[in-house]
Amino acid sequence: MRLWAIAALWALLGGSAMAGDYQTDAIFGIKGLAIGQASDTKGLTGVTVLRFDKGATAGVDVRGAAPGTRETDLLRPENLVDKVHAIVLSGGSAFGLDSMSGVARYLEEQQIGFDTGVAYVPIVTGAVLFDLALGDAKARPDAGMGYQAAKAAHRMGFDEGSVGAGTGASVGKIAGMPRATKSGIGSYSVTLDNGLIVGAVVAVNAWGDVIEGETLLAATRNEAGDGFVSGTELILAGANAQGFAGRNTTIGAIVTNATLTKSQALKLAQMGHDGYARAIRPVHSMYDGDTLFAAGTGEIQVKDINAVGVIAAEVVEEAIHRAVKAATAAGGLPASRDIQPGH
């Protein structure tokens, strides 16, 4: 991670250029955020819920060609509603959208949402990834699992790896699922000395490989299965695994305690996709439904949204790296940690 680049931006945001905090749990310094996860470790699927009980201004940018989403049109800057109460990242492909109804039910029971006078209406948005090819294809995050994850939301200790929306995630599928590598969900955050926090939570289920610089961190495996090969090089050589649109997808959310307009939240999501592009190769393909949300809880003011966006791309990139590093083998797929060093 280019920490020097972040340090150079601090002055633009009113902070010292020589201080800061880089860690995973710093995201819970955002007072308006709680995160809950539920996992089916047998069926290999799950759901991750980011709760904003007092609402957060949000935007979304969809770059993949095969997304599965809920209430994303509501986030367009020209539309009326300007607050969301939850962002949900779910497995289960289109079936996983059902989990978001469970999140809404729990929030309504807690009287979280817009008070219409006759009912509290929570605004719940989110996206799904395809994990049906690993574990039990009949195991999907349903409304009950979404309810469970929303209820479990807390403000300490985010579990990374093959949990939540990353339970059934995998990467490096250019040569087909048998040569893929197990992936998961990751988080990374930056706290500046002026109080600004920018964090990301990303469930990594890419068609392409996860890279760190030029190193294959979790990728398409060779025919022996004990090392990585570049999926991009396989494509250039004419390989292209048979598949269908939407069988992959990396989904995530950038969260900050900054005050954002809906237009600024959209720009933050757009800039955050740079983190996808730096960490995943190839990305945003016809086989992916890559989606990235951004949300601001409005706790502090910032001078320069551009600098926040640059930091957002950095934490997204690092969250992706952490997702595959923390993943564990499952469903017959090894994780990055299982591949011999140097392969």
C-alpha cells in the first residue's frame, strides 16, 4: 500500500502529514456504523450487513456487466431519498437479495428507518455475488440470515476471510472453477489525525486474479494446483473458461465519517473502483457484476473530496488483499496461504 501517498494528502484535509493510523478495526471509529455477519460454513454462503441506524448519505457505482442489486436507483443524486439505513453484501446470487428483506424487517422492529406515521421504513440497499458453484448450490442467504446478521451488528472486531459475504467467495476462475483459489471478505481503514476515517469492506469473488504490485496473491492455479499462473496471460494466449455472466462479482462498501452529498458519495464510489483495478486483474468483465457503494455518516467536515477519494481507493485495494490473505480453504479449493511460497 502506498502509505506515502496518503501522507501527502493529509495536509489537504487539514491534518498533519506525519501522523495517522492504518488498521482494520479503525472503521468502528465511525460512530454511526455497526457491522454484522452471518455465515453458513457447510453450504458456503453468507451475508454481511453494514448498519447506519441514524442514516448515512450513500452512492453506488456499478462497473461489472452482470450486477445483482437492490435499491441502487434510489441512490442516484437526482432522486429524493438521501439516507440509507443499511448496505448489505450477500452471497447466493439473485437468491441472496432475499436476505435484504430480513435486514429491513429487523430494522423496522427496532424502529429504525423513515417514520411515515404508520410504519418505520428502513432504506436497505445492497449487492450480491455468485457463490452457488462452491458448497451447496441450494444454500442461500435468506431473509432469516439477513435478520440474523442485522441483529448481530456490533462495533468491535471485524472478522475477515471466509466469513459473511465472503464465505463462498473464490477468485482466479479464468481456467475454470477447478483451478480457482478460495477467497473471502476483507476490511481496511485509515484514521487521520484530524479525525477523518475512511474504511472499506470488500467481498472478493472475482473472475480475475488478485495481485499485489506484480505478484499473484491469489490467482488461477496451474494444472498441478500447487502454484499460480496469470489468468491475463492465459487470455492473451487464447484461453477463456466457459461460463456465464454474473458467475463472479466483487462487492464492497467505502464508509467514512465525513459529511457527503449524494453526488460526492457517487464520486467516492467511482474513485474507489481504482482500488479494484489495482488489486484485481482483469476486473469489470462481462462475467463480473462489480459493485461498490460509498457512504458518509456526516460526523466531520472535509476540505477536499478528491483527497478522500484517493484514500478510498487505497483502502479498497488493501481490503481486497486482506480478503484473500485471510481466506481459508473450503469446498475443495485451497486458499492463498496453502500455495507454496514462490509459486
